[in-house]
Amino acid sequence: MKILTGTLTELQQQVTTRQQTVAQNPAVQTTVQKILADVKLNGDKALLAYNATFDHVTISDLRVPQAQIDAAMADLSPKLLAALTLAQKNITSFHQLEMSQGFIDSPYPGVIRGQKLTPLAAVGLYVPGGTAAYPSTILMTAIPAKLAGVKKIVMVTPPQAKGLNPAVLAAAKLAGVDEIYQVGGAQAIGALSYGTESIPKVDKILGPGNRYVAEAKKQVFGDVAIDMIAGPSEIGIIADDSADPVRVAADLLSQAEHDPNARAMLVTTSPALADAVSKAVDSQLLSLPRKAIAQAAITNQGFIAIIPDVASAFCLMNTIAPEHLEIQLPNPITYLNEIHNAGSVFLGENAAEPVGDYVAGPNHVLPTAGSARFFSPLGVYDFVKRTQFIQYSAAALATQADAIVTLAQTEGLDGHAEAILKRIRR
């Protein structure tokens, strides 16, 4: 792995430049624009053609029949079903803690104000296919939607030549997905955004995908809501010489194997650990089934930064704002308030990132590419909209009319002022 050294400012500049290089790609933008226009114009015909072109799968019906979903569930191994059920239980219990009923109060006599929450009518869940199947992503996206009260949950996932992974279909059934369609990539985002003959238009699209999916979500925003602009997976680790280099290397590779553009980053105060981790990464790569992908990620985006002290390590990592952040330091929970920008934080050597990916309960759909500076993990709150309400009695309006009229006239909005004065004069 590349080993970076320098002052904190120099390291911050280096990692920011690397991040921007991954995030921007004009060729992807142009390709996605053409795909979205085609889907908007030609609907199912375009989707079926893209299935054949990009996924090399020819099908006549985009929707997965219920009988196929039920069969997948029945054929699942007891061990896998138990694992999915444990994940479902823990994800549900965690997200139940996020649920809110809105609020109402009366700050003055005759004044009622508040906020009510309304579930979105329909949401679309993008589940990656490509080089791996992700039943866990279905649980992470559909369960919060169900808890929020969403009426229709539509799932899209790339078609597979040998048929969809049974674990994907079983997870969809466990999580309460209503409809499943075999289409992926930017074209799937277009279908959910505009609707086609088969696929209904939704109110919001959620879930991670490759750079084409991320760019498509960016371009359709406004026609439909999105969760965030997700990029390749990331892991950042802050560690000192107390950390086990074999475990640190394994955790870095756990994210590097996702995508050739994934980012695996270690920030350490120990040159000895940096050297040991770099060697351990090279050694572990040799036996990794997804070696080619992980090797590309480590070569293209991976790095180890050596920093003089722990405080500087947190400053650098807050600049990076990683999707996943492991703290492999003694008493890691004492550093929680030092973390300002991260999607999900893993405290201590036993809280390896895959624990969060699968069974802990906190969501694994997380902000990437530095967007943890302003985005949050997926949750129940992503599937509801907030509506405010206000009620005033005549007496309450009379007591505050002068302030309203003054502010309206100050802004040159005499019509606003008159709407109040006509009530007071009467």
C-alpha cells in the first residue's frame, strides 16, 4: 500500500485530491444522461434492451413472480435463513428506536402549532447485483421503510444469467418488499423515476450502487427524491502500535474487495504498524477470492498515512469523512466526541466493519465520497415527510398582528400585511 507522510495540512490536501478524482467522471455523466433519456422515452423496451446489452440476460418479463420468491424462501438453507432472521431482528430493533410521532404544542393561549409525519407512498430500493449479491442491503433498506409505514416498496436488481440469487429473493420476502423487478444500472434508476409500462414511478429511491447508479440518482433528483449520492465503499482505520496488523489488514481488504475504486485507508501514529499492515495486506491478497478487485482498489485508492499524534489522526480522518471508521486504540469509546464526519463508527478491535454490514442493527447504507460531512446513515426518517401545521384564535392573532405586519412591510410585501390587517379590522 502507498505510505503517505508529511504535515497534517499536506496530508489533508493529498487525501482531498484523491477523493475528488474518484467522485468526478464526465464520461459517466454523459452515458447516464443518454440512458435516462432513452428509458423516459421508450420505457420497458429500453430496459429489456439494456438488460441484454449490459447484463447479457434476455428476459421477457421484468417482474419476478411471487411463486419464484416463495420457492427461493423454501429452498434456503436453515443456516442462511437463521442468519438472515437474526439480521432482520437486530435491524428492526435498532430502527424502531428512531421512530417518531411528530409533535404538537401551544406556546401561547389560542395558538396551536406542530408537525405531523406522513409515510412516503412508494419507494424504490436499488439492490446491487454485478460481482456480488447483497441480501443484507435489502434488509437494511426495506425494514426501515416498513417501520415508517410506506405502502409500496419496489425493488430493482440487475438480472442474472443463472437467475436471481435465492438469498436476495428470500431477504426481500423477509423484509416485506412488495414488487421485485430484474433491471439494474442507471436504467433501473430511470424506470423508478419516470415509471414504465411495468415498473411504477416512486417518490424516493434508496440504496447503493456503482458509479453509473450514483450518477443516475444525481441526475433524477428533483423528479424524485433520493437518499444520497453514494460512491464506492470506503473504510478508514485509526490505529496505534497496540493494534494487530493482521486484523487491520483484513479489515482494509473487507472493503477493498467491493469495488476497484473502493478506498481502504489507515491513519496511524506507528511507522512499525504501517509497515506491518502493508506487508499483511500483500500476504492476505494472495488467498482472497476477489483478489483482482481488491488489488485494484488497494493500488488505486488505498493508502497508509503516518501521523505524529492521535489528535492529528482524527483531524485527518474528519477531513476524509469516511463511510466506515474503525477506531483501534485503547479505550476507543473515549474518542467518540473527536469524530465529526463519519457514516458509521466501529469501536475497538472486535467491532470489525462486517459486524455492521450484517447483524449489529445500525444501517449499512452510508454516506461516501466525503458526504458524511452532511449526510447521515439511512434510517426510518428517510421514509417519512414532515408537514407543519398552525392554528390561531382571533385573540391570539390580534396579539401578534403588529409584529407580522411590521415584518411584512419591512420586506416590501404589502399583500402579506393586508392579509393580516383585514382580519384585525373586521
